[in-house]
Amino acid sequence: WTNPRYLQKSLAVLHYYPISLNEARRRWPDKAGEIKSDGDILKELGDERKEINTQEAGKGGILTTYASTAYNIINFFKGARDTSDDEEVLLVEAWVRDYRTVTDKTEEQHVDEMGNIAVVVNEVTRPKYPGYIRRVTVCNSGQLVLEDTTNPNINPSMPEEQAMRTYLWDKFPFAAANSIKDTASGWGHSDIEQLEDLNIEFNKALSQLVLIKDKVSRLKLINPKTSGVPNDALTNFPGILNPVNAQEGNGIHYLDYPRVPADLQNAISLFKDMFFLVSGSFDLDMAREPGRAVLAYKAIAALLERVNTMMRGKVRSYSRLIRERGRMYLSMVQNFYTEDRWITYKDPEGNDAYRKVNGQDFRIPFKLTVVTGSTMPVSKVQLREEAVALFEKGAIDQEELLDHLEWSGRSTVVRRMKQGIIGQLTEKMGALGMPEQFAEYMNVLIGMKDNDFKRAIRDGQIPKFDEVIKAVQDGEEPPDPKEETDIMLKQAETKAKMAEAGRLEAEAELAAQKAITEQIKQQVQMAGVEYDNEQLKIDRAKVVADIKKGERENREFGNRIKQERGMKSNNKEEE
């Protein structure tokens, strides 16, 4: 195939990987004696390989030996070890589509009205392998079959009508995506293929610049032979030079170094820009504002959007790859999460929530999608800058700002800031004689987040203000919100247990009703057979009556014809 999308349309997919010889013999102990290492198979094929040790010993030399000799020499210095520890065997898994079917025969007995028993044989054809997928594992160059199984991604204990709804029922557990599509090959183009030539040209230009730099850093001093100044006197130490005359003194100078060609610098910048352009990436220097060494969050957002635009082909391929793997994961969950698992997620209010799940809970139709842009990088600097700007404009509060800044202990800071003015007011009202219960009630409300407060109001976990006033007037202790929450949680657990018990009782009742229904169905079937027999008798009587009626009408018609001709009939009517 020339497109990874056609992978699921293939008749077979080969998956090969090496493992150690000991591991292979441990996984298939019944065939451990027949499994051979790849080295033994290469020897049987007459393949000779050489190892060259280029490390110099003494005056130098090259050690060239056959593989077996070199292996023994190395093991002599490293210590004797079992050769099977390093030997490997190549496993090849052939995932193929096998469309063969098997026929299951079932017999049913039927009893007619005469008491005769008739046996009816029903034949049901089904796939030999679930989803027509079969996996064969081989080694020893394909000469030894280690395993031949049905689709291992389907739980054999799962009902077939439920397993057919899972994603991996009739699909290979493989997914592929190309970085850059190629209409002639399924492997596509890699980024390095597109950037290799540009990288070579960039390296050449940089090497030329380094060469000129090295020449510039090695300056030459011109000292005319007629200057009268020896070369040893031309040092960096303080001293006095006495040329023969002023004209000869002016002849002592440094040799002019070659200038760096402007075309060379332009070529380096051009290759650099082309590299980022072809790779679909960007250079952070492009976002720097003149005179500033920092990046504005707007520039970061613009650059990220540009990357998303330039890499939209890759993003689509990777999104499809993530979607395929996600569906495969859900299929494995539906098949093999036979025990309760705990998962975490975000509730609609943005808080962490926990839930107990089971594979049976996931056996529902799923439609998994990948949100556009979810696979792209997100700049935390951008989010923080935006949060600061929104806070300054009053669009968000302090709690939301600290959450975006990921400030340590932000919940404590928010609670302390909220208790500033209101806490002082509570103290002043307490000094004026406000009951202590009111102060505690207000402190509990101050410390609650907005999302928690809304959820508590909705669930009725916080007592109303009039209830607190009535409790204080009656001299009773006002209800504690925490205790109310615990009580409601216990009530919810009790209701859940009662619901579970009711569900079990309903299932038992349903099973009993199903048995009664089955008996009624059998009785209805027997009554239907008797009704059919009676109906056949009635139909036969009707046919006989119709035949006799026809014969009688025929005789009457013959008598009338004879009377018209003056003849008498000797027929007698039946009584």
C-alpha cells in the first residue's frame, strides 16, 4: 500500500522483533528444544562474518578473526558467561485475515399430534476466527511455528454479540502516520530528507566563515629587513624600538587581514531561514521586538499559530494516529478491564473527580475524536501574560490569576486575602455581641471556593441562614456544613447499596419471569400445533363438502337437460 490509511485493508501485517533465546524458551517451554538462535541459523546458511578490532596494541595492528573466535577472545577478558544470555532469536508475528468458517449443528425435537418425534438439525455458520483475524508466531526463519491463535485482542469469555461492537474485533492492532506524504510509497518522506541538502550547504558556508575567522585571528607583522629593528624586539612587552629612520619605521605594520565577504554572511542567513521554512518551524529571534530582549505573549501566540498552519498536514496525520490508538485502547478496556479500576477526570466545574469504572461500563458505542490544536504545544508564558492582562482589566479574579500562575499555596493565599476585610468585620461584630455560631458559619463560607459553594447549594449541603438563626434562638447547635456533607455522603452510599440490592433483586425476578415466559412460549407452541391439526381437519371437511356439492349440481344439471328433450331420468336423489 502507498497510504497508511490502507493498513486496515491489507490481507496481512508482519510484525517482527528480536528477543533473547532464554526468553523465547521460557515463553514456549514445549518447543524450547527446537528454538535456535539467529547465529546458529546463519551458520547453517553458510554466512561468515568478521569483526575488526581497530584498537592499537603496542605498535599497532588490526585483529581480524571470525565471529566465533572474536567472541571467545572478548569473553575471555570479560569473564566466562553462558552464550545463551547474549544470543537472540527473531520472532515474526503474521497477523492475517482468515475468512474460513465453521458450522455448528444443533438438534431440536418436535412432537406431532400422533405422538411421533421428529428431529430437526439446524446448522449455523460462524467465523473460525473472531473478526476473521488470526495470529501466527514463527521463528527459525519461519520453519518453526510457536503459536497459532485467534484474535488475541478479543476476550474469549466475552459474549460474541458484545465483542463484535469493539473496535479491534475485525482490525489489526497497528496504526501508522506519515510526517510528509509520498504518493509513491507508504513510508512517506522524513524531515531529514527535505533538510539534508540545506544542512550540507549551511555547514559549508559556516566552515568557510570559520576558515576566514582562523586566518584573521593569525595576524602577520611586517618588519622590513632594512628597519634596523630585530624581530626579537617586536614583543608585547613595554620597550623602545629604534628604526634606522622614520621611513623605515613606518614600514613596520600588521598585514591587512582578508575581509569577510558579505555574500557569505547572506548565504548563512538564507540557508538558516530556508531550513526553518522547510522544516515548518520558526526562529525565536523573529519574535523579538526592536530594543527588547524579551518575547511578548502576542508574538508567541502568533508564532504558535504560524507553526500550526505550516504543520497542518502533520497535525492531521498525528491526530488520526492518536484517534486510532485511542480507539484501540478503549477496545482493550472493553475487553480486559474485568476488575474495577479508578480513573481521574475534570468535572464540569474544573475540579478533580474520581470514578470507579469497569470494562462492562465501557461497552457502549464510542465516537472518539481529537480536538483541533490539542496536539500543538501550549506556551505557559503566553497563558500567564494573558492572565495578568485580564486581571488588570478586571475580567478574572485573584483565584483564577493564581491558578494560571501556578502559585504555590494559592488556596491559602486566596483564603487569607478573602478573610481580610470580612475577617475584620467579623471580629468587630463579635465584639458587639454577635453569637460565636454566626462567626464560624461565616468563616466556613469565606473559605469555600465558588465552585464548591455552588455545588454545596445545589446538593443542599449548607444550611440556610434562617435555619442558623432559628437554631441560635432555640439554644441549639447550628448544623455544621462538614457534618451535613458527611451525612449526605452516607445517605448517598446507602441509597447506592439499596439501588444495587434492588437491581440484583430485579435481575433475579427478571430471570424468573424469563423462565415463566419460556414455559408459556412452549405451551403456546404446543397449542399452536393442536390448532393447526384442527384447522387441517376443518379444511379437509370443507374440501369433501365442496366436492359433493359439485357432484350434486352436475346431476341436477343433467336431469334438466334430459327433461327438456322429453326423456326421463332414472337417477335417484340421495337422501
